[in-house]
Amino acid sequence: MQIKDVKCYISRGEPEIRKESVMDRGNMELVPPGITGIFTHTHGFGNPPVAGAEFIGETEEPTYNLMIRLITDGDLDAYAVYAKGFNVKELEWQAKAFLARYAHMLIGIDAFDREFIWQRFWMAQRFMYTGRQLLDTIDRMLWDLAGRHVRMPIYKLLGACRERVPAYCNVGGRTIDDLVANAVKRVDEEGFIGCKDHSYRGVKGNTEMAFKLREALGDDIFLFHDPVESYTYEEAVKIGRVMEKCNYTWIEEPLQDYDIMGLKKLCATLDLPVLTLEWIGAIGGQPYNTAPYLALQAADIVRQRGIGITGEIKQAHLAESFGVQVHGGTPNVILAVGNDPVFEAFMGLRPRPPEEELDCRGTLVVENGYMEIAWSDRPVVEPDWDDVASKAEMVI
Amino acid sequence: MKITGVRIHHPAGLLRLCTDGELEGWCVGLTPDISRNLVEHMAPVIIDQSPFDRERLWQELARRDRQRHTALRGFIDIALWDLVAKAAAIPVFRYINGFRNHCPVYKRGAGISPDEILEEAQQARNDGYKGYKVATPLPEETMVPLIHHLRETVGDDFYLMLDGRGQLTIADAIKMGRALDETGYYWFDRPRMAIDTTGGKQVADELDTPITAEVTTPLEASQVMSTQSADHIKTGTPYSGGITDILKIARCAEAFGAFCHLDGPGACDGFAHGHLLGAIKNSPFFEWTDHDNPSSIIKNPLQVVEGHIQIPSGPGLGMDIDPDALDDQTAEIIST
């Protein structure tokens, strides 16, 4: 099935009120600034001023989607929304940039030659400074096409390893007591097997949080700590020992990902598994930048930030060759590998849709403490491209 | 789709994964003792299971590796890939992730004496192969002059490799390796066994020419890479497992920027390695050898044309099995 042409459609989306605001960071100004009192990112942001930190539009404005369609000589095409915005002109130029710079790298290639396309756009990241999103979008749309072709969700195409994995939720709160109450409520009412904080309260605050959480939730609930790179090495050892006492499952990004020697030492010091590489992975480079961390034992668990489905599989297989787990993959990849055993349900619950709404692409389901992909062998309803074109603001 | 049974024809060496539908998954290259072991110990894992749950089946089969030959599950894994890609009506390499539809080939030598080796390499070059590998164990005092002589004979624009078969002393490996450095050989296969991480590292550090270590599992590959006891990985079906195993090994090597070379044609007379080479970037050549016994039941054997193989484009592995030849070569069926 060869890619013959590329078309871009700019279509109207749902109108939205524009809004820019700064996320409320709770009581971060109260966070102790580390053992030494040195300015660290533990407390470096401060809170936004009470007034003037929010801009809200007065009326709804139209939004637009830029959809990329890779037209094949087969029955099915690959397509995905590539960009969204409030300005047609801006999207028009994004579409033109895509057509001018990248379309020729896809036309004439077999739509199943994903590895070739992945490798080609991997190099383009460097030579054309594309960033990771371009490759991520293209690889995922080609896997989506392959899934629709075989009428199965991608995890079955990859070779399913399991049908569901346990899921945990993220919890937060302005105070430790708020956070603990929130955790108890969500675990009890929503059935998650555990919960993860993103708490930057320093060693003192997070020690109090850990003991209160464990006491409130009992021994059977999984606990995960994610301080988002906010400790010094010494603080990470101290809090690690606390988390070991409280039977935490892991500590995530205790130090900056760049601190490979600190991470190596921390992995050797703590019994508590150290999970890392979310930030470096978010910039790009996986699986290649993961290899030295594994070889140097500077990671006990590695974050899954492979680019596209293809990149995620590479990252999972690399980690597996070291007997190491990954965390945070796309649901379809999680279900197709043996070493990504728990799902971070940052989206909350996703109840199972009625049977008649399911198709072969599959729908994410999060309920009763598990994540799964519900699907049927019904084909996906394909876009009517003439209709899309007639309603589009612009076809390029 | 469910797998309903395993039937293995002998002496043809064809494994058939039978299903509740019309499709079957095939693998060629089994011996009777392997087949009996496979049917007894491995087949129960896959019976009544879906071929689309490949990774789960792989994990369960791999757990049974202890005291069993990895090839047992390798044959099953290859047949599973053949089956699912047939169901999708696309070739295995594109089912995995297509990278290329043809691949350059070098010849693995079979000559015994230096004269035979020189003649064979020259012939390989004339036949259009892209390179030649010396695969005969010779003493160091014979090998070093041969390494030079061979380069002079074939010229500079032809890939040459040397295979130590894991049997060289460290001292001999370094002496031969220096000759390879001087004459621009592409790589030095297996100077030491992979288990010799310290000796392997010494050789790898001493030489400019990359050396390989032969591994049978992804875990071994990660250990070789992280100890830097070899520059490249060497592996192959069926003794390292199936297509799934090699993909995992190759992806580990890729993350370290290393090549993953496939050993010879492997299972299915090269069809499995052909599709693997069609799906991975970090493996430069198909290793051709024409002294193995080719299977007579495959009607469309791989051909080297102008130094390349075309990766079969039919559904699955693309093996066309000759029913008459299979009948002729079926004296016994070992089945579940």
C-alpha cells in the first residue's frame, strides 16, 4: 500500500473562549528550600500574584484543526490532526511547511514501511530541526492505518501480552491533609490500586505526607512518589529511606535526569527503585539516550517516552534486555510488552462504552482499578473526504 | 483465530501451526528430536491460544527455556509471525515495521586451504556478492598472511570479514585483528566467546576493527553492550529463538549504536532472516552460504541477484510450499 499523495484540510472546530492563566501552585511558597537553603527549583517559581495573572476572552472564537491525510493506493488512508489553533492563516502556513518540507519524504513509500519512515524522520529531527512531534504524529498515523487494515487495535498487531493492567491515579491538594483525603476518596470510590503524588514539599513535608498516606490508605494500596526533580542528592537519600519504610513502589525523578552520576549513586544506595528519564525523554532521544543509563545502572525503571509507537517499542525492548521495567507508555504499547506493568490514569476514569459504539481501533477504558482497550472487529467509520473537503475552510 | 494443533512433517522438517480457520503458520528446518521435544514441552502453551497474543506466548515459552533448546520456541515464534502476517495479507517484514525490500548479501566461505579461500573470495566477487567472510579456523601464522593476501586479491572496494568462531586465544585474536586493521576488514566475527567479557573487552579495546560477540538472548546482548566486550552483536534464528527474540536483541544493539549481524540463512532457508533484515536498520548484510542442505519443499527459494536478495513480498514469510514434494518427504508426522 503505497503513499501516493498528501493533502491538508483545515476545518472548523468547536468555538472556545480563549484563556491564559498560571497554574495555581498551592502552598509552594511554604516549601523549605532544601537542606542548605540554596535556591533550587524546589521553591524557585513562587506563586502568581493574586490579581492580573489571568486573561479570559470576552466571546467565543472559532477554532480550526489542521488534518494531514496520507493518501494511499489502497482502500484506506492514514490521517491525523497535526495542529490546532484560532487562526486559519497560521495553520495554512503550517500545512504549506509540511507539504514543502516533508511530503516528498513520504510519497512513494509503502505505508507499512514504518521503520524506514521512522529512521528517516529520526535523522530529519537533527538535520531539519523538526522536533519530536512530527515523527510522533506520522508514526502513530501509520500504525493507526495498519490497525484499521488488519481490523484490530494496535496492541494486537504488536502481539498482545495482556488484556488489562492495574491502574493508579494522581492525587494532589493544597495541604497534606487535603491530599490524603483526596487519595482516600479516589482509591475508595474509583477503585484505583494506588496513587501518586507530585508533591514538592521537601523532605520534611513529604515525610509527613508519606506516613499520613500510608496510615490512611492501609498496607494494600500502592504508593508512588514523584517530586519532579526537586531534591538535592542528600535530600533524595533521606526521603528515599522514608519511602522505603512506608513501602512505596518507586520514587520518580528524584534528581534532574541530567545528573547521571547522582542517579547512579542513588540507585546503588536506595532499596527503593528509582524511576527516571521522563524529562530527557520528553526532549527526545529515546531509546538511544536510555542505553547509557541502563549500562551504568543509573536507572532502576525508565520512563517511556519513545517517539511514536515504533520508538516506544524500541524503548521497551531495550529495557527488557536489561530486565528493567518501563513506565508511562501508550495504552496500546503497555498491553503489548511484558515490562510496563502499571498504568498512570492521569485522565481519571473512562467507563466502558456500549458494545455498539466499539470498533477495531479500540477505546481506552479505565475502571475498577484496571486499564484496558475495548474493541470489536467492526471497521472504523472512515471520513468522507469529499464531505470533509466541501466543509473545510481550506484544502491544500 | 485459535491455534488448534501442531503438525511437523519429517524428513521435510516443516512445522505447521494449524488453526480453526483456513490459515496455517509455517516454519521449515526442524529435526525429529527437536520436533518431539517441541510437541511435548512447548506446544501445550500455544494450543487453544490466539496467535495475536504473541508477546504473552513468547513470555510463557521463554520461561521454559531452562534445560531446553531455545530453538524449540524459535520455530514456534517464526510460524506465529508467518500466521498473523498471512491473516493480514502482508509480508512479515511490513507487519513488523518495514525498512527495506531488498538487502545486500555477502558470501560466507567454506574453503579449507588458503588457496581455496582465495579462489572462493574472487569467485564471490565475480558473482556480484558485496563481500566475503573467511570462516575457516586456521592457525595464526597461516591466517595473518592470508588476511593480507586476500585483500590484495579482491581489491579495496569489496567487504571482507573474518570469523574467529569464538575459538581464538586473546593473543592470536589481537595479532589477527591487527592484520584486519591494516587491511580494512569490515568486522571481526566472534574472536572470543561472548561469556568472556574481560577478554572480549581487551580485544575490542586493542583493535580498530569492530568485533562481534554471539548472543542467544536479549539479556546477553545488554551485557555485551554495557561491558563493551564487543562492538557488534551476532545472533540468529533458530538457536537464539525466533523473530521476536532477534527483534529484541537488534533493538538493544540499535540503542547502543551497534550492528546486529544475523548468522547465515537461519530457519526457513533464509526467509526468517530476510524478513528480519527487511525490518531492522542496524544490520548491513544477509550472510549467504551455499553448502547447507537447502529444503526441497520450498518452491521459491531466495535468490541472490546482483549481490542482493529481494525480501519475499507475499503474505507471511512468503514461502511457497510444494505439496507434492511435501508428500514425498513425509514419512512421519509428529503432532499434538
